[in-house]
Amino acid sequence: MSKPNLALVGATGAVGTVMIDIINSRENIWGEIRLIASARSAGKKIQVHGQDLTVVELSEDAFNGMDIAMFDVPDEVSEIWAPIAAAKGVVAVDNSAAFRMNPEVPLVVPEVNPFAAKSRPLGIIANPNCTTLTMMAALGALHNKWKLTELVVASYQAVSGAGTPGIDRLAAEIAAVATNAEAGLTTDSVTNTLEANSLPLSDSPWAQPIALNVIPAAGGFKDGGHTSEELKVRNESRKILGISDLKVAATCVRVPVQVSHSLAVHATFANALSASEVRELLEAQPTVVVMDDPANDVYPTPQHVAGQDPTFVGRIRQSEDFPNTIDLFVVGDNLRKGAALNTYEIAELVAAELG
């Protein structure tokens, strides 16, 4: 039987570059692999499985002969082009927020709800937000055994969540502040230092300096004072886990870390559970790595996790004052499992189905 053909839309972007690394590191289950990007990137050559592939410009014809297309592009691009691909019979696996909450589009994490990928009336499958994804492999396993009822999350999100501009901005601010370091830096002094180095906040993805700082505003503010990232954690967790009335509270914070999102998770379940039981269950999960020996300073950190595929979990403990509640710290590479890897794993699910 012939192998399915795969297209990657956004092949030269921050997530697309990670996607190519993932494709090259895994078994080649594909027939043709086609790299697609904007006109300015068309003609660029990228090596995939030992072959130099030429990036083609995004167009309707670019999807001819493809079976699956992965979209690693902004929402507004996916909104236009994912339906175009689907109309040509291509299964669109979209990493943007464009279709996540559409009731006719499954929102899939292969470790949690792989069955959902088969029901796609619009021909589109959505990949969750990177913050939600960071905790889903762990929470899905815990929910299956003890039934999750309430979730309180504080996220510490890397600047790469804002793409290449976020990474570049942090590097530039660190360099500028390091050459002008002084004790007790204030907001004004940091801002003045940045402006003196041609780094005005008007050119930043954020309204405040990110170097030597944390910004309690990941995503844009919406009604009720919540940010878009916080609402995604709530709404996407409900959809993925199939718990329409799950109680969720989230606070999403941007931190001066290049790669890997971290989450402090306070999870309450319908049934009694212990930290030792949680630890044992998570250790059995194939895509979860437990790092939980705080007495010896063993717990996951963004630096350790960056560049790795699994979800890392530590600081597992039973809450002192809340029954049936576990507190834990979860870290995942937001460019890999939080974006490119999960998208690719969905594509693998569809490939197996088509085969």
C-alpha cells in the first residue's frame, strides 16, 4: 500500500523548523513530503530525510496530491487555508487557535483522546495551545483513574511562546541590561537602558521589560479580566478531557526563559488519591518523565527540559488543606510537545488510519 503524502505549511517558521527536526528524527512513514511557506521563503532548500526539498509558495495548487497537511502558521492564515486544503480532500492538522473551540473540529492529544481524531466533519483537526498541552499527558492519565473535578493552574511561560520575536527580544534585553547592570534596578532604569540601546518597549511583544522581570499577562485581556491564554487553559482542558463542567482557574505569566513552559498545577479529583499513587501512575506513562526527589534537588526545570519530547513532572505532593487534591509542577518544551510534536503525532494517527 502506498504511503500517505504530507505537507508542512509554515515550514520556515519557529515551530516549522522544530517540526522538520522531529520529522528527521522519526521513521519516515511518508511518500512525498512537501514544504510550504510564504512567497518570501519560496525557493529555499531544506534537507528532510537526506533529501534537499525546495520550499514552495502557499497556494491552492500546493495541496495537490497531498493526504495530510500540518499548519504551523498564525490564526488568520489557518482560517483561510486549512478549509481550502480540506476542500481538496486533505486532512488539515492545525496548530493555531483558529478552530480549537469549533464543535465540529476535534481537539486532540494522542495520549488522551486519540479516538477524537477520527470524527472530523470539516476535515480539520486542531492542536491545543502549548500551555494546555504541557499538562495534558499527566492530567489525562490522572483523570482516567480518579476523575478530575477542579483545576487551578499558574503558568510560567517561555518567551518562545511569542515566536521568534519573543526569543530575539529577550536576548537583546539581557545583553543591554547586562552591560548596564546596577543594584536594585527599577522599572524606569531598565526601560531607560533599553531605550538607550534602541530597544523601546514599543518594539517589544510586551508592554513591560521581560529581562529580569515576570509579566502577569500572557495573551490579550478579555472580558472579566482574564487573558486569552487563561481562557484557553479553561476551555481546551474541558474539551480535551471531555469534562464540560470542569472548574478551572488559571493565571498565565510570561517569564524570562527562552524555551519550555512550566505549570504549577493544583488538581482536585472525585476520588481519594495519594502522592505515592500519583507518582506510580505517572511513572508508568510512556510520554511522562517523573523527576521528583526534592530532598536532593531533583525536579524539572525549563533548562533541563528544553529540546526534549516528554512531559516532565515533579514536586508531587498531597495538598495539606484540600481533600482529594494533588499539587505538582509540570514542564514541557513548548515548541516540541507544546506545538510541533503533538501536531506531528496527530498526523501520525491520521496516517495510520488512512493506511
